[in-house]
Amino acid sequence: MDSISAELLVTMATGAAGEAGRQLWAALSGLVRRRPDGGEAPEPVAGEAELVSLAEAPHDVARARALSEVLGLRAEQDPWFLAGLTRWHEEARRLETGQGDTSNTISGGTQNGPVLQGRDFSGITFNDPGPGGSR
């Protein structure tokens, strides 16, 4: 399995990937805390301290690297954890948030209404007057 990048962990921890990212962060948290028999670990397990540390400072790349390293070490020692982490990583990589290029072009004609260009948007609402407003 490829190592999990610090950038991907920061994206999940900060919520930059929207609802899907929050769900993946919760899934990773559950995976780190769970034992192979499905129960909760009675005492902290490898990676839990680093997970909590990154959650407390989600933009801290050094904390994300520390979590990445401990996840890799634990995966090397625990086949059950490796399988779960591999599945998690495959899902997380599908988001591709913050990586890659985007090219936006509008040409010809007249655009009536909002035009939004970019990538990785979430929580966008058009024509919403906000709380207490009317349309």
C-alpha cells in the first residue's frame, strides 16, 4: 500500500473535502480505534494520539506526517488494519481534493445567471436570502 500523504490527511481533518471528507475522517478515526474483533480498544492504540493531535490542529502538516507514519507502521504489523486502511485510502483518493489542475472557459453567447468557475466547491447556495430573509 502507498503511504497516506500528509496533504490528504490535512484535507480530511480540516473538512476541506466537504461532507464526504468528514465522513472519511470519521471512518479513519473509527478504524484507528477499533480492534480486529470489532470492539473498541480499552486503551489507546497506535495512531490514536496522532489522530487526536491532528484533529486539534488540522492544518498542521507535521502532525499529519506523524499520523501518516504511525498508520504505515501499524499497517505493516497488523494485516486486519492494513486491509481496512487500504479500503479507506482507496475511497479517500477518489476525492482528489486540492490536487490537480482545472481549466475553466466560457465562450460565445450570453450567460444569464450565476457562473461559477473553479473546482472542489461545497456548501454553495444561489438565490438564498439567508436566515430570516424572503425570496
